[in-house]
Amino acid sequence: MNSVGAVAAVTTPVEPPRDPLWERQWALSSNPGIGIDLLNAWSFSRGAGVVVAVVDSGIVSHSEFKGRLLPGYDFVSDPDVAGDGDGRDANPRDEGNYVDADFLRRTGLDGQCAVSDSDWHGTHVVGIIAAAIDRRGTVGVAPESRVLPVRVTGRCGGTERDLVDALRWAAGLEVAGAPVNLHPAAVVNLSLGAARPCTPRLQSVIDELSELEVIVVAAAGNENVDASTSTPANCMGTVTVTATGDLGQRAGYANFGYWVDLAAPGGEGGSSILSTVDRGLSIPEGEGYGGLNGTSMAAPHVSGVIALARAIAPGVSRIELIELLLSSLDPFQQDPQTLGCSVPNICGLGFLNATRFLTAVDARINPKVESDLPATLQVGTEVPFQMTVGGETTSVTVVTGSICEARDSVLAGLARGVCILRYSLDGDGETTPASSRTGEVSVRIVGLNPELVATSPKRMTVGARTLVSVTSTSEGARTITTKTPKVCSASPTGKIRALKVGTCVVRIKTTPTSLYEAGSATVTIKVRR
Ligand SMILES: [Ca+2]
Ligand SMILES: [Ca+2]
Ligand SMILES: [Ca+2]
């Protein structure tokens, strides 16, 4: 028997989208270790319906998200940071996170943040995940996913208290003062961080989300330090993502180390990640496209790919999906230029590969059944066999006990008919819909060919009678009929009467039995005057 790999081979090739900026989206290309090999992953899924929460700076309206933005929430408590004149509210619009001298003077936040233009961070992250295939602009990793924009940062950052409430709300949990989120997220993208340990409060809410099978993806941070110093990347249970550039190199800014799970494109220098933004330098002025670099851009590539997987595997557990993700990564480029990531425990276990991941998820939910069972087996004979489901040897039980018997990987044919064998792979059954790992295969048990001998006189005269005598190894019921009713008649018991000159042909048949196939014979008698 052929050995069965965990990953099935080829997928249907998918045509590249005609969105004009696609050609510049190197991060989505199929260059190993550089792009995430997205196109063929779309033959499995485009993330339809999966809810991805982008807990970030909010969002501006953009035609790339048309019809797929869910009602989010604005958890920014501080009106100065929010820039919308009040505390928390139901409108997660990104009012612009620009910082100017006036703002610093007024708020006394001088020293905590620098003067800068608005970067439309949340909108950029959403575009990486969910920009439409619409012959305009860019495309997102999961272009049919739905986005839940949850605002937690504004001008000069955000607070952990707001973040904790935002995370709970995104997962559908109750948060005082906010309406219940009717679209709980399957994936939460956290392209944000602060330089401190993971607090018990933040860890506890991430644990709550893990309990709900929500997958939380966190950016490793952009300080070129060990990611263990950056939260929430350093919380247990997050998928922590560092960033690479367009040569597959570790981005110079990217946090690294043991806490990093994997790497994805984040851009470096002029080779940035292109996505959706607003054109305004301070407040929103209208939709556009622009480039940003950061682990903030790497994380949503992973969130988007997880959304693709969730769309086809809603029943697979969070932990198993993460295991499949981390076991389907590409190796890092070994080129000296990419040194950094090819050293162990720097950029995680490998580089994101969407097609390999989706192929592995597909094999997991549609495990390939392979056996060396023959199509047919004769009654009274037996054959050794093996069966594997998804590469694992499985046992079988016989559904049709009177037809066949399976014992110690030997199948025996007992009686003519269809032998049905049921296989099931138990293992981690609690995380898997049982039906996906059970099924039936059949082998046709063929009977023996009966020996059927019929004898009669060779000649008769018109008006004479005779008897066909029949012997058979089969117990099957016999039918005796004339094929030439004008020349001779035949009774069911084999009495022949010659009617006119010619050739009398009589057909003898036996019906199939549990041991024998149907049998037939003919006799031919010349009828003379
Ligand atoms: Ca507000
Ligand atoms: Ca608001
Ligand atoms: Ca587009």
C-alpha cells in the first residue's frame, strides 16, 4: 500500500484577481518564504461569513469592505484620546490618531507620544484581512470574511482597561454599559502592544476567549527586542506573529525570540504592505490606499488565513487549528541576507503558508480513505487488507455480517452480496465531529459459478414429447423456457413438445443463491417430420 501523507496534493489553480494593486502585493505571492502563497488557498475558502474582530484604532468607511463590516463598538474611554468628543460609544469610526503640539499641550501627554499624522492603522489592518476582490485597489487575505471593528486606541494609544472590555465584547461576553455583540468573533486580531508583562487581568480575558474557541492573534511588537517584553504578545494562548520583508528577511524592527510562534510579511523600508487607508493627514477625508510596515501588518495576514480555515472547519478546535497552522509553515530562507530568521527561536517555527495550511485543514476534515481492499471477492475465499483514514491505520467493523467477516485485517467472503465495512478513527474524537472520521466502504462478494448441465435427445419428430434433464451444483430455483415457441413448447418442469419442423432451443436458468451466481445453459433439438 502506498504510504499516505498528512497533506494531500494539488488544488485547483485559482486565477489571480484583477484588482490593480494585486501585482504589488508581494506579501500574498507564492514566492516561498516571502509571500504567503494565498491564491491556491482560495480554492478551499475565501473566509465567507467568518467574523474577524479587529481590535485597533477603529475604521473609516471604504468601498473595499462594502457589506462586510459588522456593527462594532468604540471602547476608548478618554474623550481626548478618542477624538470624538465623548467616552465609549457605538461608533468605532477612526477619528484620526494624529498628534500635534496643541494636543500634547492640552492633554499633558507630552513625552508619552510624538507628533505624527494619522496612520489609519485599524483600516489598514482590516484591508489586509478583508479587502474585496472587486477589480479595485488591493485584495485581502480573506476577502469574504466579515469584520467587527472594535476601537481601543486613538490619539496617543489606549488603555488596558479598555482593551480587556473590548476583547470580552468581541467574543460576545457581557460588558457593562455596552450592548451585547450579536456577531461574536471567531478570530481576534491584536495589532497593538505595550512594553510590559502580561498582566493577570489581560491573561484572564485571553483565557476566557480561548475557552470560547476564539483564536487571538497578536503582533510581536516593533522594538527589535525579545517579544517576551511586549504585551499582549507575551500572554499565554495568543498566536504571536513577527514580521519579515520582501526578501524573506527578518524585519529590522521586529521583535523576536521564544515567544514568537511564526512569521508573516510585515514589510521593511520601501517594500511596505499595501492596504486600505484614509487620505487625510489628521481627520478622515476619503478612502485611499497606502503602505505601512510593522508586525501590525504581519499579524493580520495570519488572522486572515485563520479565517479562511475557520470557514471550512468550524468544528475543529482552536488548539487543533493552531497546531495545524504551526505544522504547515514554510522553512525560512537560508540566504545570508535573511539570517536572523533561519536561526532557531528567533522568528518562530516558520513562515506562514496559506495553501499548505488550508490543504492540511482540508485533509483533517475530509480525511482521505485509502485501502487495498479488492473490488470483488469470491465466496469462500479471503484476503488480507489494510485501511487508513487520513494516514492513520483504522479498524473496521462489518455491517453485513452474513455476507462477509473481517478479522485480524483479513476479509472473508461468506455469501454472495455487498459486504459493507464501517471504519472509524477515534483518537481525539471530542474535538471532532464524529461523522467526519467514520464512513463505509463496500466489497462485492461474488458467488461461485454453478456447473449447470442439461441434456436432451438431439432429434425429435413433430408431435413427439421428451424431457430435458438438468443437473446443477447450485440450489438456485430453475426456470426452463423455450426460445422457439413456434417449433417447440417447454413446461417449467422440462417437458418438451415438438410442434413443427425447425430448431428447438430451450434455455435453462438457475437463480443466484447465497453461494452461487446465476447459471444458464441451452439445449438444441432438431425437429423433423
Ligand atoms: Ca467616543
Ligand atoms: Ca466613537
Ligand atoms: Ca479590491
